Amino acid sequence: MTSDREKLTDAAFYLATHEDELVTLDEVQRTPELFLTLRGLIDQGRRHGKKSGRFLILGSASVDLLRQSETLAGRVAYIELSPFDVLEIAGDRTQLWVRGGFPESLLAADDSLSLSWRRDFIRTYLERDIPQLGPRIPAATLHRFWTMLAHLQGGLFNAAQLARGLDVDGKTIARYLDLMVDLMLVRRLQPFQANVGKRLVKSPKIFVRDSGIVHALLNIGNHESLLGHPVVGASWEGFVLENLMAAAPFGTTPFFYRTAAGAEVDLLLEIPGHGLWAIEIKHGLSAQPAKGFFAACEDLRPAHRFVINSGQERYRIGPKIDAIGLKNMAETLAALG
């Protein structure tokens, strides 16, 4: 609001008068000059015995913002706020998958209004938010790139293939991808590198992080349309990945594993204090792992092995392998603390 911005005309004076209160600063990436002011106020407050909890800073997770916030090194803690996940939603979670986790999209009165909100979000992000962060990339070009990533959901990153589609060079494609990852719109899932004496896939897998955005980019408006679309399996895989990472303990690192001979694990979680967990992801009620999953487990010897499907039950399907539903798996990870 204009009145709020006017209060920060002399930010040091205004914020100093609220030393005993929690002050929330939203969209802070638009006023990067505040970081130096905040540093001085925080240091001044420490001398008065106020060590933490003075400012709640909200904004884009862009590289530009993080670079500015380096001014506050030792004075700030970072928390990634993800969209709604399966542990926060009651009842049928199909709507969460179809619409994604952004509140306005998930809670819309119907699928049409939800899709309309997501299209507006994409347009606003491309035409207003990203240009304000500095990159000079035509909105139409970045929209095409984002859409191409949605079509390739869960696939291996191939810069040359994408470069041909956009008529740019591979370095430009890498720069576009770096930007989307930095903005937390895309996840770059790295391959697990193990000394197993086999030729390993080294390219990362790429996922548009919010499933609802995937579907909006591909003009998929409802569950029925999604089930008939070629992206359905990859969309489910990305949805599972994001929900498990939201539930996993701090410090958990996700990977995938694939060899040239066909051994493969969709998702490997390296969990501090709990070892390596191997996860096969299947849409539908099938619980039978692919042959490559068994071969990969022979290579890696993970501490736990799971097949996540669309069901609700957990049951043993083989030596050291459990079939499990997504919510149950998220609860299992969350319980690790």
C-alpha cells in the first residue's frame, strides 16, 4: 500500500520507533536499499539486548534478493515457504495435484477459476515480477521456455534440444534455467554419483515445481483432462517429489539414479542420520517396481525402499520393499524430525 511505503521514506527513523515490536516487511526485493538500514538497526538492537525476532522479511527468493541480504550475514535465518502440501490438506488430495498448492488456485470456487488464476499468475510473473528483478528476457521467450519445460516434465535436461526450439545457444538456455531455479519455479534434480563401476547418467532431471503451474502451461483444466494427457505420470512424479521434500527433515538432499544399462531409482533421499532411501513413484494403484529399481538397489544398498502409488495403504510387497501412499510417506518423513 502507498501509505505503508510512505512510512519507509525515512526507514531508519520509522523502524527504530518499533524496536519492541515485530515488523513485517513484504516484497522486500523491491526496496533492496532497506538491507543496509536493517543491518544498522539490528546491531543497535543487539546492544540493547534484543537479539532476534525483530523483523519478518518476505519476498522473492531471487538471486538478486539473496545477494542483497548478504548484508545481513549472521543476522538472518532463511525459511523456504512452499505452497500447500498433502499434510496440510484434508480429504481428497486430487484437487491439490490438479490445481497445485498456491492458495488462490487451490481454493478457487471451480476448476475454471483456478486455471484462470494460474494463467494470470504466469503472465504477471513473466511481464512484471521477473523484469523488476533485473533480467532482460522477453516475456514471450521465457513463457515458451517454461512451457517447453512443462512438456519435458521429469525428463533429462538437454540444453541443445531446448536451444534449437528457442533458436538460441546452449549457454543462453543454461542461463534461463538458472533463473527459473533461483526463482524456485523449477527444480533441477541432480543424479546420484556413486562409485559402482557402471556408466551413470550425468544430466539432471528437470521439474516445474508446482503441479498446477505445469497443468496451466499445458492447458490442462481438470482431472479428467490430466488423466488423458501424456504428462500425467511425470506430473505425478513431480507432485510426489515436491510434497516429500516439504515433509523431509532439514538437510535432506534429493537425487535420482540411472545407469546406461537401465538400473534406475526415481527418487533417492539422502537423509541426515537416516541414510539413503530409494523411492519408486507410480501413478495409479500399481505397486510392482520396475526391473531397473531392483538392479539399482543392488548397486546402492539403500537403508529403506518404497514404492509410492495413488493408494492409501502401506504393505510389504517384497524383501525390504513397502508399497505406500503419498500422505503416509510424507508423514513418515515428517516424523523423522
